[in-house]
Amino acid sequence: MHKPDFDEIIDRTGTHCSKWDDMEAAYGVSPDDGLSMWVADMDFRPPHAVQQAVERIAAHGIYGYPGRHRPYLDAICWWMAERHGWRIDPSWILTCAGLVNGVAMTLDAFTAPGDGVIVMSPVYHAFGRVVKASGRDLVELPLAERDGIYGFDWQAWEGMLKGHERLMILCSPHNPGGRVWTAEELTEVAEFCLRHDLILLSDDIHCDLVMPGCGPHRMIATVAPQIADRLITLTAATKTFNIAGAHIGNAIIADAGLRARFQGALAARGISPGMLGMDMVAAAYSPEGAAWVDALVEYLDGNRCVFDEGIAAIPGLRSMPLQATYLSWVDFSGTGMTPAEFTDRVQSSARIAANHGATFGLGGDQFLRFNIATPRARVTQAVARLQQAFGDLQ
Ligand SMILES: Cc1ncc(COP(=O)(O)O)c(C=O)c1O
């Protein structure tokens, strides 16, 4: 395998990338001397095999309509069996234009305007955005914090439903809390869905990014066969391999009836995959890709240690233990500052663009989310800047 160099500093400015080129407009932090730690992509090159796939296509120079892509489907099946112990059939895979699109198609297929759609807050902000934009009613069930990590709160939640809920969205592993849900917790989710007659949408986009000793991540289909006829699982290679610009993801649906409805939603919107993405994914879901992911996770774990240690040294700041994802969820409530005050220090003094916690919904306002998937030197620099910006708390 080509050895990845995650320490390489790659200048992404001027490439029309959201993370660096939009940060000033979004946070008032200039990319000239600022650090971008918001949008969830990585400042790393993908595996060599992915780059080669793109170069092969470019060398051929023909960019026509793609047809049925068996190696793409086989690669997904291989990856799910090899890395997640989940045996799926190629016919279960429906390809959408990324997973935000997958969420939208699921809402389209299985709910109607006015229906309640449940999320466990705080959670990935696009869920709420899509639910609201499609005229569905966002039902936020607040996660409970126990021993410093998020957990479910079934007892409280039972009394919070109004009866119009049709679908629940599970983020597994959880963004932004970094939780890897256990088999027991996933079984509880399944039982809740059965009790309340809910379709379950499980978004497993972060499934490959589990920190050493914190797994395994389990696909809910493998622990809760009792919900096979109400389950849609979303997966993608884009987060794992840093190819989010390819905008490609999958809904994996075992139940033929559900699958037909999802397919109908895709057809009604005229959605079909582009050619580059499928070849990139087929190259990524490979033994070379697997070795690259193992090296990546080891590197991210090193970043996590540097970042967590640095945050822990600032009185009043606390990062939630990051079991998975590269998105560190930092609690500023111990500073006694308002969100406006601590956010201003992070943006104006530390010159760091980090996601505002309130955008993740209920319970998020005391937090900022920091993306640590960047060369270690930048993580070290971020920690030093934060320690200086909050130096008066020492
Ligand atoms: C839970 C979750 N789902 C979906 C996405 C985005 O998926 P896509 O880029 O395929 O639309 C993200 C990106 O951060 C995410 O965290």
C-alpha cells in the first residue's frame, strides 16, 4: 500500500471548498491565519487507489452516462461483510446523491407533510433542516447526559410523543456526541420503534471511524432482525475516505416493499448516481482502502489525545469522550460565559471556525463542535490558541 501522509499540509483555499473558502462568511474567521474546524470533511488525501480510479477516468476522457455498475455494488457488499459482519444482497442497495439526500428521500417515501419525525437531540443539523424544509414536524427527544456521555432516555421520551410520529432518525455512531451505541441500546431503539409503529432510518455514515477500544460499531440490522420490515440503513464511503464532494451514498433496504417505495421516491425526483462517484467508491471499498482506514483511525486517535489533553487543561472546558467520528463536542458551560461570549473568544481570539452547538438542536447551545481531521500540527496549534484565548481562566 502507498503509505498515507496525514501530516502533509495541503492548502485548500481557492478551490471553492466549503470548509476553507466559506469560513470567513460563516464565522468571520479569515482562512489567511484562521483554522477551519467546522465542515465535516478531512484535510487529507484519499487512498491512492481512489486517486488512481479518478486518473483512469480522466485519462480515458469520456464522461458519458454510467450504467449498471456491478463492481460498485459488489464492493459495498464486500465492505459491509468484511468490516461490519453484515451480509447484504446487491439488490438491497439503492444509490442516492449523498446521505442528506437519502434522508430527504426517506421522508418523501414514508411520511407526509405534517407527520412527526423524531430525532434525538443534539444531532447532525441537516436532519432537522430537511425535516422542516419538507413540511414535516420535527420532534426532538433530548438525549440524557450520564457520566459525561449521551444516552437514551426512554422513560422521559414515552411521555413526549403526540401520536403523529411516523419515523425516527437514528445517528449511529452519533454526531456530534461521538457515541458508539451498544447492542443493548440499539435493541432498545428497535423496541421503541415497534412499540410506536415507527419506521427507523439509521444513518451510519460514521460507522468506519471508531476509535481504538471503543467499538465495535454494530449495524442495527445485525442486532435487531425484528425491525427488518421497518428499517432503512444509510451508509456511504464519502465520510470514511474523504470523498464527500462525490455526493454519493446508499440506502440499504432488505424489505422489498420498503425498497420499492424508496425507489419510487428516487424515480419521482429523477435521482441517479454520477459516474465518478461509483468508481471512487468501488476503489475505496477494497483491501487497500481497509488498510488506509486503519491507518487513518490510528492517526485520528492521536489527534484526539492531543486535543482532549489540551482542552482538559483549560478550566471550564470539557470535551465529550470521542468514541467515534472526528468531531469533538466541547462543553463550555463550566466557563460561566454565554454562548456569544465563548464563541467570540474562539472566533476572534483563537481564530478558529467551529460549529455552533445550537445548530444541533435542543441541548447544544453550550457546546462547539471541532473537526480534528486535519494534520496534527494544526490540532496542536488549535489547542495552543484556545489555551491562550481562555488563559485568564487558568
Ligand atoms: C450523520 C451524518 N449524515 C450525513 C452527513 C452528510 O452526508 P452527505 O455528505 O452524504 O450528504 C453527515 C456529514 O457530516 C453526517 O454527519
